[in-house]
Amino acid sequence: MFIKIYNTLVVILYPVLIRRYIEKRKKIGKEDVKRFNERVGRPVMKRPEGRLVWLHGASVGESISMLPLINRLLEIYPDIHVMVTTGTTTSAEVMAKRLPERAFHQYLPIDNPVFAARFVRYWQPTIALWFESEFWPAMLSTIKRKNIPLILINGRISNKTFKRWQQFEFIIKELLSCFTACLGQSEEDAYRLRVLGAKDAMCLGNLKYAGLPIPVDTEKKNEILKQIGKRPLWLISSTHHDEEAKIGRFLRELKEKHPNLITLIAPRHPHRGPEIQDCLRDEYDLNVALRSKDEKITPETDVYIADTIGEMGIWYEISPIVFVGGSLIPHGGQNFIEPSRCRDAVIVGPHMHNFTDAMARAKRADAIIQVNDVIDLIDMVDQLLKNKELLEAKRSLAYNWATGEAKVLDGIVEKIQGYMENENS
């Protein structure tokens, strides 16, 4: 009943209110004007022949997490094509660069039953794989009505969302009824999905653990290594405001114990590079070089700020010790799985609530080092730099855990194959 009411209201309100909102989005650059036809379900691109697997994710994070699954499906089924839909211009740009052959991007239509029906009728997908937690009633109900298998991948229901949906149980139950199966990121997510009314809800693991290796420009990497020489180094990655200052206060003390030490900093937001440079130089008298200004690492350089985009793979690959930021402050942490896959000894601070399930799994494998504060952090880095055996052990534990977790992809693919084979029979 809810979906019928929703669809009716959307059709009535679109010319009056929704279209005005969309026009505003166009003016501020949030809509791709050149490809806006896709947003109303009128694609220009010709549908490829044969079976079409459709994957949808809200934005950049979800679309990147799809890539290992896309590659595996294309490898298993040489006859299929893959369509990825997202709703943001940024994700469209990312996908244009990273999608393999036989895969392409389209914008998801605005959630209007007319546009949704037009879109599904044109593309005729064999199966739809929906990522995380973006539930659009018009599109989901259209997919269900066309009897297309619809699987929720990496379903995520936060505690806050769970409590909110429990107040509107009749709505979420109807939305979840559109899914043929629901795969939660964690056992907790799968449990919440079941409570809210999902059928065939289970946890096969978090697909983000199966991420592809981060690209590395070998030429640039070798250039950096030449500048560093044999100096010991460590990396502070994905830092947020105030974390660099907290750590910078102790860098001179750490360097007294390790005279040739160089500290690399790759801030979460690269535009903050000059601000960080000024802080460390003026407040702590450190010699700081900035990559965005093409400043080189010299024997006098204490800190090198990697304030660039698309080079994180270089820093993870050359640094044996990595501290992952967003965790010394109550931000909730950043992705620590990527440096683990690069065989780094990974340290995080006390605030890692964005990665509760991953942290629990990593701790059980002794694959992560969690410190209470910046003093503990500096002490741990000192220990790892002094004790090569401890460093190697921590690097191996992190790598073995991360590569083992990547096997989650096998279980998810097997589940999808069941529906692909049934469709083909």
C-alpha cells in the first residue's frame, strides 16, 4: 500500500515540485546536463546483446566496492555485460576511468514510476544487485513487478537507522519485500534486516574486504624511493584537522631516537597540505616539504606532505608502518584494510566506530594495533622501528588477515550464480 501511495504522489508532484528541485541541482552542477536524458529513463546508448547484470550503488564508495565483483562476474561469464548505475557526477567520473571492458555506466533515473518503468523496459536486466542501503520505492517495485531477481549486496543498517525503521515497520517491510535475497555486511546487519522483514537475509562477509589493489605509478614510486634512500620512514594517512598537530608535537622527540627518520603525511583532504605545512613548521620547527609544490625530499626534510590525489598506493607500498587517521578524534576512523593488504603494520587510534565489525575481526587475528592516544602511538612507532622482528610479524599478520578476508567475494559470487544459472536454464 505504501509504495502505491508513494508512486501516485511522485507522479502528481513531479511537475509541481520535484522538477523545480532538479532544475536547481542542474544549476549548481549536481546533475550531468549532457546526460540528463538518463535521469528520466531515456538512454542514448544502445543495449548490448545478451545477458545484462545491473549493479547499483549510491555514490563513489559503493561503486568502487563493486569493482572486484564486476571483474569476477565478467571472468566467469564471457557472454554477459555489466551496467553500473549511480546517482552522482563524481561517481560517474570514477567509473569512467575504472570500469573494465564489457562494463559501462548509466545514471540511475529519478525515482518516478514512469522513469523507472521506462529504464527497466529498455535495459531488461537479467539480475539486479543493489549495494548497501539506498532504497528507492519506485525503482525497487518496478524491478519486483518485472520478476527480475534483486539481491541486496553489503546491506548496511546502522543502529540509528534500525531504530528509525522500527517506527515505520510497515514501510520498510514492504520495501524489503522487493528483494529476492539480502546479504548483510555483518551478522548484525543481517539480523536487523531479518527483524525488519527481509527474506533470505544472511551475512557472507563485507565485500569491501575484497577491494582491488590501489593503483601505483611505478615511475613516481621509484623517484620517491631515490629521494628517501635508506632512511627509515612511516606514514600518517587519511588525517583530519588537528590530528597532524597532535602528532607533530612529538615528531622531534621521535626523531631524536631515530635520527634519519622521515615522516610521510597523506591528509584525508589534500587541500589542507599548506595549512599542515605551516603548522608543523611554525609550531614545532620541523623541516616540511610539500608534494603539491613539487618540493623534493632532502637529507634535511623531517616531514613530507603527500597532498595529492590518486597516489595513496605509492605511500602504502613504500611505508612499512602506517597510522590511519580519523581515529585520534571522534570521527570514527578511515579504511585500515587497504594498508593491511599492502603488507603494512597498521596502527589506529581509539575512535574506530565506523569500522566496528572489521575492527573486531582484525583484533581476533591480531592484525591491527590500536592505541589509546598520541603518546601511545609515538611509543608504538618507536618500538616497531627498533624491533625489526616485531615489525615483520605485525606486517605479516595484517596482510594474512586482509587477504583471507578477501575470500568473502567467493561466497557472494556463488550466491549470485545460483540466480544467474536459474535465469539461464
